[in-house]
Amino acid sequence: MAIYEFNAKTIDGADVSLEQFKGKVLLVVNTASRCGFTPQFNELQQIYEKYKDKGFAVLGFPCNQFMNQEPANEEEIKSFCELNYGVTFPMFAKVDVNGSQAHPLFNYLASQAPGVMGSKAIKWNFTKFLVDQTGNVHKRYAPSTKPIEIVKDIEGLL
């Protein structure tokens, strides 16, 4: 199994297969616009710009499961990310990342790269999953891990 078997709704409402990212190194991130880690959008965008032509993409999935830090609708989220952080990487519709309503992609990511002490739960916004070109989860990063700290791992996969 690989992430290409999943579909997701874009922030503009289109249902897409993640197979469109086949052959790329991906950094999948659950995001929020009212989180202490929200400034990470800057580094995510910088890394995306630097490596997108080399086969890399950031995939942002807004999530409102952590202290109501993403209460906005998709249109507002898209506008916020573009205006405040210049985000051009693919953003998707708001999802749950934990619980019975969790998006299947996040169930898969968490099962492939458990967190601290083997926990599959995603603890907070801006948890990051690095996925290789074959769609396999390479590594999970804590919300506090700055995107710039992941660059060596990204370059290693590219």
C-alpha cells in the first residue's frame, strides 16, 4: 500500500487522487491558521519553491481538531495562506486527523510512522510526514520540528 491509493478534496473542492504526486517526494502536513506553529508556512513555502522543480511537493491539510485553531472555511483558509504566507503549494479541504472521522490518508500515515512511544495519534497541528517517491512513509516529524530542519532528509530522498 502507498499514499497513491487515497483521494482527497482540494481546498477548491475538487476530488483528486494522490496518484498525481507519484514519483515526487512529499511533505504532508496538517495545518492551522491560528496555531503557534502557523509561521511554519513561511519555511514550508520556501522549501517548496526551492525543490518543486526537482520532484518535491508540500501537501497542506487544514485541521480544526486541536483547540479550534482552524475554524475558518476553505475559502478563508486559502485566502489567509496566500495573503499572509504566499502559499502556492497544494492545499486541501479541512480534515480530521484523529478519531472515527479521520481522513484515511492520516490513518495510514500515522500507522506507518508512529509518534512518541509508538502512538499513532497525531498530537498537534503541523505534524509532518515525509513520503518518498514510491509513496512510502519515510519519517514523521513533531510539530515543533521546523521545516528547514527537514531539508537534509528531503535532499537525501531527492
